[in-house]
Amino acid sequence: MIEAEFIFAGKIIKPQGFKGEVFVALSSNSYSQFLKKKKFVFIEIKDEKIPFFIENIGISADKSTCVIKFEDIQTTEHTNQILNCKIFLEDKNLKPSKKPVSNDVYSLIGYKVVDTFHGEIGMVDTIFENTLQSILIIKFEEKEILIPIAEEIIQKIDKKNKTLFINAPKGLIELYL
């Protein structure tokens, strides 16, 4: 399969209960409707997208998160093996809902992030989108830094060097370090 056939749909954040269910942060609220119709999704493990069949799914009221029970995941030990993994949908016709900041916000995944005050703070790992605000989830060492996607924060996007320049509000980055 070619890479263009996959669309990033979310990230497995934590186990839910003790029977192999996982809590997923969706990258776009619009994916909740597609997930309910899908029999399987792809989970990226060690840079490979592996299909996992959905046994049951529950979508939150705001459609930004869901709880998924996969067929082959039965215990907390199994869920720990897929924690922090990305979930993809296979359908080139799916389009994420867009925010006014950028038409290609999902292309920022993998970009280096440089803050005006702190310098380089990590790489964009995920985009979390909900009804109020889209958020960059930046990996810094073993920590995650959450930065809202807003015109007053994002200063420049250097596509050639895959670098995102931001001016985070005072104290925001310190919360995570």
C-alpha cells in the first residue's frame, strides 16, 4: 500500500479499564463518524501500519475522544504494547475538518518546533483537534508539551526545513518541563 492511502485519525493515550479497552484522542472530530462504520483501523507499531479489528467503540459526546475495544487485545498488558501508538484510517477520500489557521495543519506532524524564548523544544508528534481548539502535541525527551494552534502563537512555518517557529505565552512551556 502506498502512504497516501492512510490518514492519521488519532493516538492511543491510555488503557481504559482492565479488559483491553483503550482511550483514543482523535485528531479530528469528524473521524468519529468514520470510526463507527469501520471494522478495523491501522495501528502504527515500529513504523509499520498493522490492521486491528474493532470489537466495540464508544464515542465521547464532543466527538474528540473514543474508547475502543480491539478483538485481539484482552488484557492491560496487551494495551500497554500499543500505548502512544498512532491510529490510521485507510481511505484517501476521508478529509479532516480544517481550522482557519492552516489548510494543512496535519502536515506539521514531524516538524521541529522552535520557540522564541526557549529555542528548540522538540518535534510535533500529534495534532489534537476538538471543537474549541486544535493543539500541537510536541515530544520533548520523555515529556509532551501541548501548544494551542493559534495565529498569535505560530510565527512562521518553514516547509523547506520542516521547522515551526512559535512564540508561546509566558509560562506555558514551563508547565511541562
